[in-house]
Amino acid sequence: MPTSLDTPQGAAALAESLLPPLGNRWLHTQAVAARASKAAKAVSEDERDLLIAAAWLHDIGYAPALRDTGFHPLDGARYLASLGAPDRLVRLVAHHSGAVYEAEQRGLTVALAVYEREDSPLLDALIFADMTTGPAGQRFDFDRRMDEILVRYEPGSVVHTAISKARPYLGAAVARTLSRLGDQPM
């Protein structure tokens, strides 16, 4: 078991211990971590390792052994907290990619609120990495990623409704990250 979960190496080791059997979810996770590495210049130098660690762990709550509520950001955050992971890492996983919108649909707003959401370049960059990476690790622009999610989940479903409501919030986070990166190639 890794002891430094807020390092890219420790986070990658934990993710690799749980996610490979999930196929595309594992491919997505690896690509999100790679995308976060490329977007790391959008955050302060002292936060870059935390960004990459959060990217490795953002979907850990999908691991069958960790499922409790069935809401992966919350299940992942709870698991990381149980391991003694740093609070900020736990909160980033809990709130990645507009989780509050889906928590509202699932009746889990109070449970998610235990983990305070930060509005920061770090959370924006994590959202950017996730929301520009397809379900099997493909590189997508934001609109293509949103469309892919909305096609994958039928109208009226929890995820379709949540993503539809979250789209402006997510788009703004992606735009802020792109702005912070300036002309740097991605």
C-alpha cells in the first residue's frame, strides 16, 4: 500500500491496484493523469504533484470493492479518507468534475458537503484533465466530451441531468485552465 497518496507515484500505485479490471475506466484514468501532467503549468509549482495524484485517483470510487453509495466521487473520497490521505486530495476527488450537480440528483448533497469544495486553479485543472479525456482515454475537446457523455446516458437519467446542469460550470473551469496555460501546447 502506498504511503504517499498525494504523490503521483503513490496515487498511481493505488489506482493500479484497483482499477485495471475495469477496462476502459483504467484507460481513462491513465489518460487523465497524463493530461493533468501536461496541464500542470496551469497551477503553482508546489501543487503540480497534487494535481497529478488527484487525476490518478479521481475515479477510484468506481472500484467494486469501494462502492458504498454508488456515487463514485463520494465513495472514492471516503476510501481515501479512511486511508489517511491528505484532506485536500480527498476533497479534490470528492468534488472532481462538478460532483455536486450529480449529488443533488442522487440526494447525496449533505453527504458530499462533508468535503468542502475549493474554487481554485487546481480544481479547474483537474476538471480540465477529466473533461477533455474520453471514456477510453481518447483526447477530446470539451464540447465533444460533453456530447459523448450526453449520448452515453439517456435523457432523464441522473448523469444526463447532472451533466446538463453542470456544463456551464465545467466549461468555465476548462476555459480558465486553457487561459492559464496560454499558448503552451497541449
